[in-house]
Amino acid sequence: MSTINDVRMLEFKEHGDERGYLVVVEGERDLPFKIQRLFYIYGSDSKVVRGQHANRNSEFVLINVAGTSKIKIKDGLGNEIIFCLNRPHTGVYLPAMVWKDMYDFSEDAVLLCIASEHYDENEYIRDYDTFVREVTKQGER
């Protein structure tokens, strides 16, 4: 079972000179999983809340490659943590079975989401009370 303690910041190597910067992120090297899916969020108003779900199987790394956003993570046990993503060479690792809300997007925000699994609607939990019940049930095992 994942807890809030499994969530962590990741820092990726920046390579740069007078031409600009390059950041490389490799699955199973810089990330704790093999990359199965990439998607990105952009054009979200600062008042919009994205995510609002947990995943039973997928792990994620979220990187703001442009602009800024915040991510609130809850473990269903009363613990939560907020990260501000504001540097394109850092990201947040999210294990499976944590609730995530992405919000406070800057006008130029581009949030890259790297996933360990292909998309499967059946692994999404979109109701917070259902998420808490599943987490509680896992803890009883």
C-alpha cells in the first residue's frame, strides 16, 4: 500500500551552455518505472482543478516543463502534501493509490505527465469517498 511517504521530488540533470538547456529523463533510470504513456496538460485556467482521482495501478511523474502549477496529494488516511512545480528539471513521483489534484496553473503552464501504465479507465477512482474506503480496506489486510 502506498503512503504519502512514498511521494517524492525528483531532480533531473540539466545540460546547458550558451545555446540553452537540455533535460533528459529516462524510464527505469531517472524514473522508478518503465514509461508506458506520456500526456501533457496546458491551457488550464488558474482556477481549474485537474486530476481529482487516484489510480489503482499507475505510477506517475509530473513535470512542469513550462510555467508553474501546484499538486496536492492525499493518501486517504488524513495526510496530504502540496508541491509547487516551478522548475523544468524537477518532478514529483506519485505511486499508485494516492489522490491527486493539480491546480493553480500559470498562464504558460505545460504539465508533462509520465505514466507507468497504458490508459485503462477501470483503474481510475474518481470519487474521493470510494478512494478512502479502498485505502482503508487495503490497510486492514
